[in-house]
Amino acid sequence: MIRKLSVDQLLPGMYVVDLHKRWLDHSIWIKRFKVRDESHVWELKEQGITEVSIDTEKGIDLPPSPIARINAVEQKFKSLAEIKAAMHHTVSLGEERRRATRLLSEASGTVNGLMVAAKAGLSVDAAQLEPVIGKMMESVIRNPDALVPLARLKRQAAYATDHAVATAALIIAFGRQQGMPEPEIEKLALGTMVKDIGNSALDARLVSKPGMLSRAEYSIVQSHVEEGLAVLEATSRLSEMSVAVVLEHHERYNGCGYPYRMAGDEISVAGRMAAIVDTYDAMTSERPYRAAISPSHALRQLYDEGGTQYDPALVAAFVKTVGIYPVGTLVLLESGHLAVVEQMHPNNMLTPIVRVIYHVGRKQYVTVPVEVDLARKIGNHYGQIVRAESFEHWSISPLRWQPA
């Protein structure tokens, strides 16, 4: 079947039969072709192509309609909710949060020191990160609901260091959920903390450029992977697992990533895990070129792309790690109240402990915030979670209402 679509809808594997533009207006001389990859789509855009026709019998078709796809994903996604969490808390959230706040400051300072050294062309010894990684591991063991949500709260001016620390915290929790030995998790975390150090060699204006990058600019940004490894190998003795994280965190399960276009099991488990935490943290962070989305929406997008961009089994395991409604998420309850997720339920991720803070109908904060265990039917006058909400949409400060 021939169908017409916007060039923005083009996907690798589609077979193009018409560019809907006079041949004099572009330099693409092949009229019919299969789209190779994302760079091929960019090539068409740079030639001014805005619409194309594809033959769905010779190549792939558009995926199902968004509503049908979202409903199918949502049903499968929520089926994960009754998987029991493997991690238990040994100290209270409030106690561990105070420790975690100090620890994150120490971690950010250490990472920033390495990035400044790399930018100046000085030696970079990644081993300096090992003590703080050990402390982060201890924090996650005591109470994973403290460090990971705190690490997600980023400062715009310090995104690079905060992203490094946040993804390390996530991969520590992820590795723990997977039952990996602690020495292996520490190697994972070390690689995750330094995975983007190659950006220090690039023009900062390009790395944080608002809007779409040109093909040439994107190629330069992609070089940060090998630039980073060159910086690290010159002065650091990295384990094989840490190197895999640095080299493979932008590879994709379907072979459309970079720099080596590896696919499936060609990508190490470390690389596949790093791709998930890197994408999740990036999607939930405010950037100059893109608004943040809620953690819950980011998880659903990752789950939707399991089997294409990401390893589906590892995506499911990651959802199990952070919860369908991660700690710190703003949610709407059936009663019309907004609440902040304070703690995951050990047996059902759809019924966390929340703190009710705002009445949507009255458009005002509640007089006294109320803690509610959604798993308990008795005493719960607020009902269950309807959906995740955006702090920005309701002009509510996420910093003010993070779990205490």
C-alpha cells in the first residue's frame, strides 16, 4: 500500500517511492530507496524534503495509532506493578535523605573536578571517584528512596556533573535490583559517572544548543564517546565493564545507535543498562532544547521502545527498580487531590505511600499535608492514582515537596 507522510514520521526500514519535490530542487538522484537510518532522514530534511510517499509492502509501515499503541503499552506496563521489590529499607527516609544530600554535593564536586581537568587538557584519574561511589552504594543499600530521587533534582548551570551523578545513582540501584555483585556495580557506576567526559573536548555551545542539530553538528557531538575514552585511557586504568559503559551507552538494541551501530547481544549488559539510565535521566531533565517529561511518562516511553531501542527485559527490570510512579513524582488522585509519591510499596508499584498537598477543584494547597498509604483501603479517602502530573503545569516547586 502506498501512503503519504511527513518526513518527520520516516523510520529506518521504510521504503520511499516519492519525494514530492521536483528533481531540480534537490540533489537526491535515486527516486526509490529504503531508509537506512536516522542520518538518512536528516539528509532528506537538509534537501528541503517535507513529505514523502512510502510503499508498505516493500518496507515497514507506521506503527499502530498512538491511542491504540499507548493503551497496549499501558496494559503491559501496569502488569509489572505486582512484581515484588527486592530491596528493603534499613534506615528511615528522612535520616538517609540528610546523608544523601551531603553525599551528592561531594560526588558533584569530585566529578566537576575531573571535568575541569579534562577541559584544561590535564590528566584525569577516574579512580578518584571510587570512594564516593562506595558511599553512594552504601546509601542505596540503606534506603534507595533517598539518593536516587534527590539526584534527579538538577541545576541548569551544572547539568553535566549532576547528570553524571544521577545516572550513577540510578545504575547502582538498577544493579542492586538485578542482584549483581557489589564490585561489578561499582565498575558500572564508575563508567556511568565518566561516560560523557568527552563532552569536555567539545564546544559547550554545541553540546547545549537549543533546537535541532545539523548532520555535521550531530556527528561532532557523537565524537564525545571516543574522545572521552581517549582522555580516560591516557591516565586511568578502567575495568572492561567501565569501558563498555563509556563506549556503548549510546548504542541501541536495534542497531541504530552510535558509534559502532552494535545491536542486541553485541552490546554488553553494562552498555544496555547504561543506555536505559542515560535516556531516562535525560528525558526527565530540563534542557535548553527540550522540556523535561515526568518520570512516569519517561518510563512508559522506555517500555514502549523495549525491543527496538532498548533491551525489553532490562527495561522491565528498570521499571521494577524505580517504580511505575517513582519517588518524588506528582500524581493526581481520584479525589481530585495532587500528591507526591514518598515511598514505593514493597508488593505493588501502583499503590505507593503519597503525601497529599493540593486540591485541584479548589485550586489551593491543603492546610496540612497528609500522608496516605494507597495500599490500605481503610482510612484512604483519596482513592487511587489516576495519572502522573507535571509540577510545572501546576506551578508547584518540586524542591519544596520532595520527600523529607
